[in-house]
Amino acid sequence: MRAEEVEVRNPSGIHARPAALFVKTAARFVSTISLENVTKGKAPANAKSIMAVMGSGAARGHIVRLTADGPDEDQAITVLHDLITGGLGETLEG
Amino acid sequence: MTRPVRLTGVAGAPGIAIGPVWRFDASNAVPQADASRQVPGQRPADAIEAAAAETARQLDALAGRLRDLGREEESAIFEAQSMMALDPGLVEEAIGRAGESGDPVDAVQAATAAAAELLAALDDETLAARAADVRDVGARICRVLRGEDLALPAVPSIAVCDDLPPSVTAEIPPGFLLGIALSGGSRTAHAVILARSLGIPAIVGIDGLIAAVDRRSGPSTSPVTIAMDGERGEVVVDPGSRVTMEYRGREADLTARRATAAGLRDRPAATADGERIHLVANIGTPDDAQRALAAGAEGVGLFRTEFLFMSRQTPPTETEQVDAYRRVLEAFGPERPVVIRLADIGGDKAIPYLRLAPEQNPFLGVRAIRLAYADSDLLLTQLRAIWRAGAAARVVPHVMAPMVATVADVELLVSLRDRARDTLVSKGLPVAERMVTGIMVEVPSAAFLAPELARRVDFFSIGTNDLTQYVLAADRGNAALAGLQDALHPAVLRAIAGIVAGADSAGIPVAVCGELAGDPAGALVLTGLGVDELSADAGSLDGVRAALARVTRAQLDALARAALDAFDAETVREMAAALLAPAR
């Protein structure tokens, strides 16, 4: 199992469009993956469920913890971590 | 041959349309020709999984069609909805609720409603808005389960209904929607915003529309034809050849006016003899900034901030507000000032975290700046966010407080502004070099006190909507008082003349940010009265710019003098219209 924390940096947080991109990417891996909004103290959410990911309410500036467990866990964490730091398809300001 | 029936509503989006009616109502579903998806005796779990998969397929197809049309933003919404339909948690929840023999439709409805409520409860406006998307997905899955399809228009048509949800408008192929006529809705309804972006007319709140249309349609008759003028808010049922001719004439006129107006966009607004008028936009969210810039706005005269405070369970944080203000300040830059209006909230709006006591008469109650006497936290947080946003965007922010009634109100505003700055400075945080500070003049007492107030602030902005309601003591929402709700009433104009005189005595500028500023006739009267800046919805700027370009200062002065001596709004409106009428 691998876990890593990362700050959400894109302006609108992980809402509809960024959430869709995140979930689609997570679904490519066989590992069980979760996303936990540490800032809000929410329970870990299934990273392959758009409803669960949106429900974590991750906004810009929040810290989220990614956890992956399975054969491709290392790759999953690396890819998803980069996706979030890269702004989830949105332009980063400043 | 039946006689034409003329009906009026509230103008939503300009444009002329003539065409057959497409009646839509919430139960506007017809059984599918091919209802084979419904397998008798199918287990609820299998039925739900199959329906969810089919819904996702339909949504993907819709997203693909929109993407091909270059409508990327809308396409992304349907793509996300498709993933919601297949969401493992949601589908499992519905299957769990249905059990072995439950009704799959009830189960899907309950599961999606519960999921939507969870999102709506989050203190994040963007996410809360997604709750509607989830409910929409639920409704789609249920339609598939029942073996129904939406009945879409088969020929280019005018939609006639109470309200038109976004998922339905998106299903209608481009070119098949000629206009939108609603018996309900408001000027800010989703359908109206869509109509503006599609360039088709929309009218809302048309009394008697549905009855008039339904009375004339029967199963065997051909669809009713209607004509609509989105600018005047007029609908004619069964127009006949004479009205059709009249509407075609208006259409040609509108096309010509639009071409002229668009040609003026890259030039600053000015009268025919070259006097500059500052023409700026009203915006309601940071997303409106681009539309305002595209319409040639020279800045923002009213950035409403209520969107940050509504539909949520906790107040917006300082950082969240800094982000929102900064986005707008950066979009307009140092050359185009942005006036941020401090939150105009009070007892008429449900804001759970403020725990406001219900009031008999909220428009005369504890609202806006008046809230700060008891608890100034909300206002201080907003002012700190504006100081910080100005520093981040490297511009001088402008703020104005609504509902100011007394000198004490202004003194409170100025002291809170300075306190907010001091707090940030003591923490070592960067702040804007200064904050241009103004007040809305919309309460009669502020109009009477204009000279005293003007000496204490940097600018005035007249809110003509509320000023009219307070001066004429006529509730804005009471349809029975329509005759007393026109801001061109000479009583209101005399109040404005007094406000301008007060501002002049202190040498500060006066803006108008009410509806009147976006009405070409109103814009001329206001400019005649000596107003320096007009702030209106982006869609109104072209019309105002074109009107100003056709008149001289001398004509405007004469118009203002005559308007002040009139006895009613209709006379003033006719005098302004005469100035704008094409010379023959």
C-alpha cells in the first residue's frame, strides 16, 4: 500500500470536470484507490466513483491524501499526484 | 381564422422569432416506439444496471455531439453526468434500495435524491450546483426504465412552457430552437442565459401564455404559431399575416441596429459631440467577466458579491473571497476599475449561518451595512479579502456599501475599512495601496443627505431599482403596482438630480447601476441629469452606447429639464424615445 498527500491547486477544486478527469484516470488502474480530504477531515472516498470524489468537497488549498493498494499502486499514486499538482486540466493562476 | 392574441411578459433575451409552438412540460415524455428494453420479469438489479448503462451511452453521445459543435463547456457537463450514471456507489445504492422485488424507478429516484442532497449540503457553491446534475441523471435513468423518450421538436420551433431545464435544451438539435417563451421563470433563469448565448429571444413570466396556446391546439389541428419580440417582452399567439409583417419589419430593424452597435464596441462610449460617458457592466459572478469584456465594458460598476454568501451552510472564508475578487480584478486589470459591492443581504434571503430574525418587512429591516452594528465580522472579513485581492492583482480596488442611510453608516463603513487594513498589516500580509470607497444611494434619506455624505466618500452609485421602490413606496415585486415601478418617474428623477448636485458640491463622480442605466431611454435622461457613469448588464451596453452616440449634450440637457417638469414616467419615456426615433 502506498499513500501520499498533495495540495489541490486548481481554482475550482475537484468539482465536476476536474473530478471526471480524476475518476477516469483512477479507473485505469486495478489497485483500490481512495482520496481523503484531510483539510476537511472527511472519510476516505472511492477514487473511482465520481459521486464519492465530488462528495469529498476538495477545494483549492485543501490537502488530500491519496492511497492505493494493489499491483500498480506505485504508478497510480505517481500519475494521480501529478494530475492534481498539474491543475486537473485547469489553468493554474499565479 | 382566429384573431391574434397579444400577451406581455418580462424581456429576457432580445430577438424576434416567428414559428410553431413546441409545448414542453415536465411529463413531456412519450412511450418509445421500441420499448423492448423493458423485459417482463427482469430482476430490479438487472433493470437498473441496464438503464444506467443506456443513460450513460445517451449522455456520451450528447457530449460528443456538443463537442463536435465546439460547445466544450456544455460537453464536459454531460461527460461528467455520464460518469454519474455509471457511478458504482450510486448504482449499488439504487440496487440495494430496490431489493429483490422493489420498484426500480422508485429506487433510482431515492438513491439519486439522497446523493444530490449530500452534494447540496457541502459548503462549496460549485459542488452544490452539481446536485441538480445528479437529479437530472436520476430523471434520465427513470425515463429509460419506463421506456420513455423526451418528445423533442421535429421542426424549428418556439418552446412554450413553465420553465425549461438545461438537460432538455441541450437535447434539442441546434437550429431547432427559435425562441423560448416561459409562463414562469425569471430573467436569470438558466433558459434565459442559454437563449442569450444562442442569440435567440427569450421572454419570461408571460401571464396567460399556456392557456392561450393550449386553447388553440387540439390533437387534430396543426401546431399553433406564435410571434415573439424578446426586446419588448411581447408574444402574439396566431399572429396572422399582418402581425407577421410587422414582426419581420422589427427583425430587419434589430439586425441593422445590432450591426451598428457592434461596430461601436471598440470605441469608448460618447455623445455625438464627443463627450465621454463611462460605460461599465454589472456582473454577478467572476464567470460574467469575459462576457462583459467582450461587450466592450470599460470596467465594472457593480460586482454583486451575494453569490458567495447564498446557498451554503457556513460563511465564505477570507481566502475563498480573495480568490473570487482577484479573478475579476485581474480580468479587468488596472485600466478598467471594478467596483465590488459589499454583500447586500438581509431578512429576505435565507442565509442559515447568519441566524437572522424573520422580519415583517425585510426591505425596511436590518440588512447590509445595518447588520454590521451588531456584528461586524462578516463585513470585516469581506473588506480584508478585498484589500488582499487588490494587492494580489496589483490594482486599486473600489468598494461600495449598499443600503447606506445616514452619516453614521458612512463613518462605520470607513472605520471598518481601515480596521480591516490594519489587521492585515499587523500580520505582515500585503494590502492594496488604497481602497476607493463609495456608497450606493438608494434610500431616500441618503438622497436628502447627499452633500454631507459626498464629503465623506469617493463616489456615489445610485441604485435606481431600490430608490424607485422607496421613493414611490411601491413594492418591486407587487404586480398590482406596475405603474409606480418605473424609475423614469419624475419624482425619482428629482431625487437623482439632488444626489448629483450633492456629489458635485464635493467634486465626486456619480454612477447609476440600476436597470434604468441599461435602458437606452433611461441612459439618455440620466446622462442629461449629469450622471458620469452608467453600469448595466453586458447585453444592454450595445444599445446604450448606440443611443448616446446619436445625441448631443445640448439635447440631453433639454431632455433632462423637460423630464424634471413632467408628471409621469410615460411622458418622460416618450420624450426620450422621440430623441431616438430615426429622423424622417
